[in-house]
Amino acid sequence: MLTQAYPYPFAGRPLPCLVGGELVSHGRTFENISPVNGAVLATVTEADAALVDRAVRAARAALRGPWGRLSTAERCNLLRKVAERIEQRFDEFVSAEIADTGKTLEQARSLDIPRGAANFRAYADLATARGSECFEMATPDGRGALNYSVHKPVGVVAVIAPWNMPFLLMTWKVAPALACGNAVVAKPSEETPSSAALLAEVMQEVGVPPGVFNLVHGFGPGSAGEALVSHPDVNAIAFTGESATGAAIMRSAADSVKALSFELGGKNAAL
């Protein structure tokens, strides 16, 4: 049977948040419900505004710590280790994804999890191969000037992923953010938290410094999502989800002029 070959990886234990390298599993919780049969898969730690604030502060501290002093090559070597570890724990990620989403084993094995691992490897390769622009410019004094670009991290990036392809779309945002030297606070959909919780374990296993990848679980308004996108020390937000939520995030981000990357819904709806 499928459940025997691919047991749910968090059976009998709660899904924690990861904040500053610490697994947090106390406080308010909610249930992770199977979309297949309505069974309770696990309890999930819900991050409140105070825990989200701790996560953002941990991310900011990581930028000033060892992570911020790593070279691009050193950062990207860590991301390649993340990809390798995902592949080593492949069946666990498959189990988490099919349990949370109800999607087929074939799709999870052939697309979602392989692409998630590939995202870390691909963006590591892109970051190490990219160059800087440089060009000469005439000046009024006739001496000329040399213009060049310098790549610097944006800072703390909030990543919010949807329920339909939770691992693939989470890694599609987390991998480039980390490859460019940012620190991340990620929030998966409350309906599909399991593969993100496994990713948090992988980050710790391969030695990603504390605070570089933080994970908070919860909902939108009045919960972790609202606290994260409205936090004044978040510099950028990467979000995939419905258009109404995107509009609300834009309003929340306007006061501090956060950088935004959105993939919004409303296309290819089906009954």
C-alpha cells in the first residue's frame, strides 16, 4: 500500500517552526488535515507576531554574521549540499507532498521533488556564473569614466508559498534568495506545511548558519502571514497566491516600499 511504502514523515510528532536555528514547537497549534480522507496528519505550531518578529530579527542578525561574510562560491556550495540532501531524503519529501496535497505519487516523484532539488543546484550555478556590467562613458572634462555594477543582497526576504505545488514553488523562491546572499523567513500554506518543515531540517543538517533560513507556520490575516508582510525590517516579499491576497500585501508593503515579486492566481480555474 502507498501509506506503507511512503509513511508520513511527521507521524506522531508536531511540525515546528524554525527560528534562528531553534526548532520551536510550543504555543498555539492547528491541525494539518489530509485532503484525501479528512484525517489529522499532525499538529502544526502556529507562529504569532512575536515569533515572526524573532524570525525576522534572526534573519537580520544572520546577514551581519558568518553568512554575510561568505563568498558567493561558499554560499552556493552550501546550496548544492541542500540539493544533495533533498535527494538523499527523496522518499520523505515525496511522502510529505502527497500527504498534504493528495496529488499522485507519479507527479510528486517526477516533478515536484526533483524540481525542488534542482532549483537549489540551478540557482547556485547561476549565481556563481553571473558577471557584473561595466562600460566606459564620456565626461565633460574629457577624462572619461568607468561605470560598473556591484551585486549586493536585498536583505531579509519573506517567502510565502501556495498549496498547489508547495515544495517546488517554495524552493523556486528560497533558492535564488539565498544564492544572492539574502536571509529568508518562509511561510508555507497552512494547508501544506510538511515539505517546508522537512526543508528546515535539511538546512540544519547541511550546516546552513542559524537565521539564514527561518520557517514560520500559520494563516494570513491576524496570523503569521500578516505579521510577516507588514514587518518593518522585511526588505522584500516573494508571494504566489490569489490576487486579492497579493493586493493586500501590496497595501501592507507600501509604507516601507518593500520590493515585491508576485505570481498571482485567477487563471485556468477548474471545478
